[in-house]
Amino acid sequence: MASYLRPRNLESALAAMADAPRTVVAGGTDYYPARVGRPLDDDVLDVTGIESLREIEDLGDRYRIGALVTWTQTIETPLPPMFDGLKRAAREVGGVQVQNSGTVVGNVCNASPAADGVPNLLALDAEIELASCDATRSVPIGKFITGNRETVRAKDEVVTAISIPKPAEGTTSSFLKLGARHYLVISIVMTAGVLEPAPGGTVASMRLAVGSCSAVAQRLYALEEALRGRPVDARLQEAVTEDHLAALSPIDDVRGSGEYRMDAALTLVRRTLAELGSA
């Protein structure tokens, strides 16, 4: 018979995971809809009782988003412009009820190719913090998600937070999403960008990621390098070519063909750069 545990502290949660593998549930906005029409037969570890995981912290050199931070909390917390893209994504994750319950960490752990938060976190150079009874570790998000619904989280581990290094002063970000309608829709293509400007008004660093066009969201490293040192203005979009999207491998499905997705990704990347250049 399936069991349900709701520990009050992280130590108890990790002890339970060491005792036997369990499905970790926070907001449950991915877990429960995926099980409609069949018995809930998983051994569940509900982490919503661990209050220490609910904080967004400024740690000086980085920000830390706890595992129970919801999308609504992300929207409402005063944060610098480097988080504008993530906040924009948060407003498009389902409806208000989902935003109130669903967590940023849960979105990452679900590892859907269409996860709205992942391209933003990739562009922010985020790391995923994991803990077990024996050890803690941090994994770059690009290595944490390994495939469609697949991550490197071990059976006895719990994701405790997302860690994001502080970039240079004046860093801005953007997020664009294409869907069949504006809200309450799974994305066809997503793009996220983070621009760190140099003192002279040029690009010190540009980080760009595309989601829903591969099994895992992809950084556009060749394009990022091509943009380094360019003046920060709307003409940044002129640097983008189809070759810069070579890392993408979009599929055909009910939401769009691979060819359509690739064309849309090119357009959205250009719009992202135009927006960041004009900010």
C-alpha cells in the first residue's frame, strides 16, 4: 500500500528518502494532473511542511530560491532586472491557482522540454542544490536536466534550492513565449536572454537559451560569442543567423511542426535581442 509522509524539517525528509525511494511532491501541479484516472500508488514525500525551503535569499554574491518558492512569490518579491525574464515566465505558468501552488524548483525537476522556467534559469547560469543524508552538492542546471523528464537527481536526494550568481550591475533579462494563445498554454517555442553590459555600452556577456525546441532547453553558445563586444542597441538582432540555432532539434507534434518551430525560434531570438538592446 502506498504511503504518504509530510515531514516538518529537512533532516526528517532526507532520512525518509534514505530509508526508501519516494516521489517528492511540493505544489503537485505536475504530479496530480499526470495521474488523473488512476490510483495514486506512489510512496509520496510531501515537502510542503518544511518552512525553511520557502525563502528567496540575497546571499551577497548570489541569490537562493528555496524549493518551496512559488511562481506567485517569485512575481511578488522585489528583485533586480536580472529576474525580469523569470518573472515574465512566472506570469504565464498556467493560471493564478497554478502560480499560487506550483514551485520554480518543481518546474525544473519535472524536466519537461516545455518547462517555462528552465530557459531563464539556463540564461542566469543557475545551479541546482541537492541534499541527501550523506552529502550535499550543486549541479549546473544544464547538467541537471539530461532529457525529457530526466534529471541527475539520485533516488535518495531532495532538491533544496536554486542558486543564481549575481551578474554585473545593470544586467537585464527577457523572456518570450509562443503558444496557441497567450495564457494557459504549453509553449511552442520559448526564448530567454540575459545581457550583462560593459561600461562602454557594449556587450560584456549575452546568455541566450531556447526551450520547446529540443528534449532539453539549449544555450546558443555560438551566438553568445558572436555578440560579445557589440554595441548594446536594437541592431543586436541583425547578428543572428540560422546557423546559430544548430543546437536545436525541434520535433513535429500537435502544437507545431519542427520546421515551424525552427522558424519561430529564429524570430523570437531576434526579438529577444532587440528588446534587450533597446532596454
